[in-house]
Amino acid sequence: MIFDYILNAIALGMTFLYGSTGEIITEKAGHLNLGIPGVMCVGAAGGCAALHYMIVGGVTNGVLLVVIGILAAFLAAALMGLIFSFLAVTLHANQNVTGLAMTTFGVGLMKYIMFGLKEGTSIPYLKALDAFRFPFSSSNSALKYCGVMVFLAIIIALVVSFVLFKTRVGLHLRAVGENPATADAAGINVTLYKYVATCVGCGIAGLGGLCYIMDYSGSREGYLSIEALGWLAVALVIFALWRPHISILGSVIFGALFIAGSFIPTLLPFKILQTMAAAPLLKMLPYVVTIIVLIVTSIRDKKENYPPAGLGLNYYREER
Amino acid sequence: MAKVKTEKVHEPLFHIVKRDRMPLWQSISIRLGSIVCALAFCALICYIVIDVKPAEFFETMFDGVFGSERRIWKMIKDLAVLLCISLAVTPAFKMRFWNIGAEGQVLMSCLASVACVIYFGGKMSNWMLLVCMALASVIMGAIWAVIPAVFKAKWDTNETLFTLMMNYVATSLVSFFLIVWVPSGSSTLGELDYGHLPNIYNRYLVLVLVVAAITVAMYIYLNYCKHGYEISVVGESQKTACYIGINVKKVVIRTLIVSGALCGIAGFLIVSALDHSVTTASAGGQGFTAIMVSWLAKFNPIIMVATSFLIVFLQQGVNQVATDCNISNAFPNIIVGIILFFVIGCEFFINYKIMFRGKEASKK
């Protein structure tokens, strides 16, 4: 039972991990992208739409389905990133408002697309479920949730961490996020870095939506909860102090907290937990924990735990 | 001997210059122009995706909003609620405090109102009950807003994420209390019998009048009060505010109390005039929409009437299109999103101008 709980937490956590890794890249470039929930939704819709048309078209090769599905999700979400960076970088629009508009747009778009993806009563894209849950798809336990995309999430998080903190590109990117004017003076192409980071970040976040539908939920209604998960992914960025490798652990913790409502009452022998009213209170846990982390990091006041200094501010070269 | 290089200086095709100030008519016409462009774009998308002719599209939209008296009142009611929440978030935004927790603040005050009805309903006169509900809502909204504000003022905790998390805590609390209050286990609270606002003409008129009064009051508060002045100074530059002797912490906390209290009024109005109940969706995402409404109006309460009308008109109008064409009810969100992108983008042309290479040279 406890093993089941942990596996569930890991599988669900990967949705957060994609979202937060993507958002970390974006924030390191100085963009507070509140559109991440919308981006994840669009990623899910893009991936599922691609799977739908491939399966309806008669593609049965599992590898092809997984690869094209992931690519489609990435591209669809990166396109959202392009909209965001065009508005925020080129047109100097307010990032919070742009992000919220992207969430409105993305959630609407996904619901519209997913609503139409059906053939009579069957849902074609769910036929790719076995391919996505590849190594353990025949398992009866929660192990089946740990499919290809779970491993991909961890690999991506580690690679991003390495690039951000150990390479020149990462150094430049962090410089852009901390102080774009200085980065500009040092000869870094600020606009290019911001564009690429936002698009790649959104693309990675978009995979989270697909991961949730094709790996963890595996049901037609799965798409309805992506938005709420997306907001938690934004919160996870703070929990992880802008470091993708910490985010791996954080995402599993968030996953465990998120489903605590359905597992804890059966695991712990306290009477009070077995009442119905306990479930919503347990559901509150991830948010409360995030708030506590926010407060603690702000009170401890350590420079390395700070958000990028230029976060949320647009850079205009001619401004003094 | 080194040669003197005569390098040709590369001059970009155009560069961007910040504008000083634009005449009002010009900035308004740019904004209207962007809305017209956006609507045309949406009509085109509808024509391609769901095969509705543009003329038909606009006709259905107008019909959906102004088609009958019932629809007009629905529009007015939605407008009033959205406007009320937008007004609530405005003072905080003007101070550059990104309170995206209006959703949670409204929800908590709905909960407080309903709690009053459940515990005091029938035990006191309707007027007393309404006063109790209003007070409880206002206090609850203010508390929910002031918690992040205190941490922001004291330790500079990131308010955007704090308020965002508070939304979800509020949602969980509502579902917790619904389980406690509804013994049947269905967790849906039916319409309550007590604590209704009086029907004058119809059940919406009181609501509209209250919101109208708040609009005017907020305009005066922001433009003709010392508080309003302090808010705008803190928003423009915290250092300046410190320098001229404004206690920034005090202003932050005070403004968030005002902001939360107004969210409380919105919650009270939702319960007492409209829903007479509470669900986890009582705020219905309007806390987020309100942020965009407020920003589009450039934090001006009077213009906010127009911007919230725009959003409500779009939502209700496109909803009608979606119902008539039998497509997903998420369609209005797509259209609203697209239009917001256009309007957000057009701000650029108001704040900046593009100088082309040729023009520059001829000037010299």
C-alpha cells in the first residue's frame, strides 16, 4: 500500500516537474509566466490531437506514437511561449496580465479541442496509453503509471540543471534574468535569450499536460484537472528555490501531498482521518506547505534563495 | 603602418523610442482599433473553424447580450459583479502589489456570509441578518487579503504566489464546510431561505446600485484622497515614497485591507443577491478576469465600467454563438483570450513609437 502511494506520488509529481522545470527556465530569463497552466493545457491538447489523428489514421507503432506525441505537445506549447515572448519582450507588455490572458486562452483552447477528440463513444488517443506506459504497462499495481514520460521528466530536469548552472549558456541566461542591462552591456543577446528560454521553457511545461493525461490519469476526464496542477507547478518553482534538481524531490513531495486525501486515511490508523471531512483538509496541504516555504525563505533572507532580480520586469534598452 | 579603417556603421532599419504622452483621443482610438481588429480576427476564426458567417457571428453576439430583457439583466448583473471585484483589486495593483488572490478572498467572504445565514438565519430580522452577513464578509475578505500583505510588508514575501496559494486554501475550506454543513453527503448546499437582499424592481437592482456607489467612491478614493496619492507614489517608486516620508509598510497593509474588504462586499453581494448559496465555484474565475479588467482600464474606476462591459459582452455573446452552433462552452474563453492578446499588444503602440531609418536621416 505504501509502495503504491509512493509510486502514485512519483507519477503524478512528474506533471509538476515538467511544469516547474519549464517555469524555472522562463523565470531565469526574467519572465514570471503565469500562463503556465494554460501552456500545460495547450501542450496536452496538442499531444492528444496528434495522437488522435495518428491513431485514426492507422498508426500502430508505439515508438512513433510516443515520439510524435511528445514532439507535438512540445511544439504546441512552445508556440504559446512564442506568443508570450512576442507580447512581453517585443511589445513590452505587462507579464502578469499577459500570463493570465494566456491561461484563459489556453484552458479554453484545450477544452474546445479535447471536447472534439472522439470517434463516436471511443476515445482514440487513449489507445496509445500502453505505448506511453511502456516498460510496465501490463503491471497491475501503480507501477504502470511510471512510463516513458516519467523517466523523460527526470532526465530533462537534470539536463536543465546542468545547463543552467554548469555551462556558459546557463550563465548567460541567468545574467539576463538577474540584470538584463548588464548582460546587454556584456554583449549577450538579451532578446534572443529571452525568446529561446521562454519558448523552450513553455515547451517543456507543455509536456507536463501530456504526461498527466497519457501517463497518470489515462482517462477522458483527465484534462479537466490540468489547470489546477499547473498552478501548483508554478508554486513548486519557489519550493525548489529555482533549481530543477531540487524540483525532482519537490515534485514527488507535491505529488504525495496532492493525493494524500485518498491514501493517508487508509495508511494511518487515526479515526479522525477516516471521516469524510478530512479529505478536503488534506487536499489543502500542498498549498499550505508552499506558503510556509515562501515565508521561511523570505525570512531566512539568503541571497542564493532569491528569485532572479529582474523577474517580472521588462527590459527596454533605452531606459535609464 | 596601420591602415585607418573606414568601417560603415550599421544602422538598424528601425528603432523604438518611448513616447512622452499621447493625446487621449489618439490612445483611445488605438485601443478601439485593436478591439475592432481582434473582433475581425475572431470572426474570421469562427468562419474557418465553426463555419459561422461574420455577419451572423456579430448578430448572434448582439442577440445573446441584448436579445431580451432577461439577457440584458443577466449582462448587467455579471457586469456589476465583475466590476466590483475589479474595483477591489485596483488599489493593490496601483501600488504594484500583485494580488491575484481576489478569487480566494471572494470565496472566503461568500463562505462567511453563508455561515451567518446558517447559524443566525431565522433567529433575527432580515435586516439584522444582512448587516451581520455584510460585516462577516468584509472582515473575512480583509483577513484573507491582509495575511499576504503583512508578510510582504515585513519580509518581502512574494505576494503573487502567496495570494495564489490562498485561493486554493479557500477552495479546500469551502469544500470542507460544505461537507460539515450538508449532512446528506451530497456536499451541495441548496438555496438558503434567509438573508436575501430586498427585491426592488427586480432582484438585481440593489446589487447594481451598490456597485455603482462603490465605483464612484473608489474613483474619489484613488484620485482625491491622501490615501490614493500615497498608493500611487508607492506604486511608482518605493524609494521616492520612503524619501517623502510615506510609511510604505503601513500603506501596503492598509491598501490590502481596503482591497480585501471590497472583495468581501463582492462575496456578500454574490450570496445575498444572486446565489443564496456557496460552492467551490462561487467566484467562478472572476478574480482572475478582474485583474485583466483592472489593468485594461489603467486602474481608472470609471473606464473599468467599459472594460468589464467588454469582457462580459464577449463572454455572453460568444456563449450564445457556442450554444447556437452546439460547440463546447469553453469557446468564449478562447475568444476572450485572443481579444486580450490584441489589447495587451496594442499598449506598445501607445507607449512607444517606431522610428524608421529613412525618417531619421531626413530629419537631420
